[in-house]
Amino acid sequence: MTRTIAITIICALFTFVQSASAAGFRLLETDNVGQGQAHAMVAGVTDSAAVYYNPAAMAELEKYGAKAGFEIIDPKTKVTQSSANSETANESYAVPHIYSVKKLQDSGIAIGFGVFSNFGAGTQYSIYSPLRYEATVTQLRTTTANVSGAMSLDLVSIGLGLNYMTSKVIYNSMYPFTGAGADGYALMEGSGSSFGINAGLLFKATDAIKIGLAYRSPMSAKLKGTMHIENFPSPLLPILTGHGITGDDYSSDAETTVNFPGIATAGVNINITEAFSLEVDADMTQWSSFDKLEFTFASPLSHDGTTLLPSTKSKDQKWKDTVSVRAGVAFKYDSQLTLRAGYYIDPSPVPDDTFTPRIPDADRNVITVGFSYAAEDKYVVDASFAYVNMGTRTVSNSVGAPATDVSGDYNTTANVFGVSFGYKF
């Protein structure tokens, strides 16, 4: 039973979080104009969200623009196994964003600032689920502050930015004290920060055609926190006393480094008519940087010379790079109302042999719609909706904790609603 302690802790830790509209743990919920047309925006973005999509486009904006808003993600995963079924709790996540761009008069230079989240999400299974020893509550929350500058050079604009991202991770699961007649609670929290850069180019090929390129660098965050196992059964306490146990709880400082992927996007925007535009983008996420996780524990757990929880432990993830293809259209109905729609596909980076319930990931097919309504030429309201369908992914592997069979059919869908309010002059 003491050996089972170490195996269960380690298996519970080496996992990450389901994301809603993008594969892996990437978020696309950064703007409602963009979501309305499937985030195909790297060449055609025309408001302050250029801070995120392509900083070079800031040089093409008017004197000043700003917007603030949010998107609400409502995901659901259903798991069908041979012994029993599970599903995630009805929990929604709000993802806010804010952008501001100032054009310096007659200089062709613009500066911008944005706050958004482009990694994160969460899953929550019942503490009575058959998957409870592998996962209960999982959350990854990030916040990025992005400062950018841009310059227009006639037919070409260039942009460059600096990013500071904070990250917080929570992994919880039940703990199987085999033979002791009780379950414990395995709780892990960690937080950290990292820096990165972003850059962009915008080329005006003709009056009707624009080509955009954008890049966000990888970021590496050292997350520091604590590992707790609560509610140790009384028969175990005498043999573990003095080995990190206080009362009936085990606690240790812990840390790990997470490599967030680089992102490169290229696209072309075509104004087919004065009222109708089309954009097609290809977006590559360098998920291969998420190759493994290594945890370090300040208080290793041992008994009679046997290491139950080592000071360090690593586990392969073996994620692969992916390319998402996006297409979006915008139709300017009149001077106030613009309608949008889009579609994109996003392959999963998670291989079969490292799939876990914490990331019930699969290839995504996403349909989006949205609109903007402008009032008095200065104020605008943007609204959007996305339906995410991952279909059913059948899993058969042994990555779960010893008491957990993670094999089964995983079906995930999500609804994403959003609204933002903008101002420009």
C-alpha cells in the first residue's frame, strides 16, 4: 500500500487541462469580432484587438480605439466506460479581455496595450466518479499583459510587442488508500510567471488584398506551490510519522516548469466587394515544446529505506505540433450593422498513449457567428457565439492511477458566448 501512495501522487500530477475552443490547453477566447469569424483575423483585423491578432495592424487604425469584453465557455465532457459513465460538472468559465491602441498623429506609429488569456480552461468530475482517482478538479488560468508598438512603411506595416504572463494551476483528485477503507484527497496548487515577445507584418498587396503574418514566442514558466494529501487513515500514520505527515495530512513544497508553445499565423484577407470580405488563415501551434513534465518535491516521502515519493519525477507528454485552418467572412449590412460567420478545424496535439481525463482532447470542428452594431460612429457592441464539437474519441491506455481505468469513449462539446463594448475616434 505504501508503494501505491507514490504511484498515485505522481499519476495525479502529470496532467493538464481541457481547453474549449482550441486544442490542447490553448484558448482562443480573446475577442468577439474575431470569434464571430472563426478568429481568421491576422490580415483583416481593423480594431484595437490588433494587439493580440497582429500588432502590425495597429498602424492602420484611426487615432484611438479601445474595447473591453468577455467570453463565457460552457464545456461538457461525457465519458462512457464498460463499468460506468461519467461527465464533467455544469461549470462555465468567464474569460475577459481589454485592448487599447493610440495612433501618434501624422507619424505612422501606434502603441497598444492588451490584457487577455490565451492558455487555460478547466474540468471538474464528481468525487464519486469512476475517474476520481485520476482527476476531480483541474484548472489552468493565465493572464497576459501585452504592450506593442507598430509602424507603417507605406505598403508594409511592422509590429513588435512584449508579453508578461502569470499562470496558476490547480490539480485535485481523490486518493485511494487501498485496504484502509477510506479515500483521501490529493491537492496540488502552483503559480508562476514568464515573459515572451510577439511580432507581426501586414502587407497591402492591392486595395482589396492584405496579407498578414504574426508570431508569439514560446514562454517557459516555473510554477511553485504545494502538494497536499489529506485524510490519511489512522493505520498508516504510525509508519509515516516524521516523513512529512502532520496530523493526518501530508504536505510538501513542489515545483515544475511548463513550456507554453510558440504560435505562428499567416493569412490573406480579400475584400470581394465593398460590403463583403473573406479571410483564410493557417495557424501553427508548437505543441512539441510540451514534451514532458518534471516535478520536484521538497519533502520526499519514504519508509524503511524505500522511496515512496522521490525528490524529482518526470513523465513524457510527447505532444505534437498542429496546424489549424480557419475561414471567416464579414458582411457590412449597412453603416451600423456588420454580420460575421466562420468555421475552423483544429487537430488535437495529444497522442493516444498520453491521453488523460484531465485533457479529454480530440480534433475540433468549430462553427461561429457574430455581429457588430455601431452607434454615433464612435461606439460599438460586438457579440459572438461558437459551437465546438470534438466528436467521440476512443481511448485505451494505462496512464491512469493504479485504481483508475481511463479507457472509454470521450465526447466533448462546448458553447461559447461573448460580448464586448468598444470606442473609437
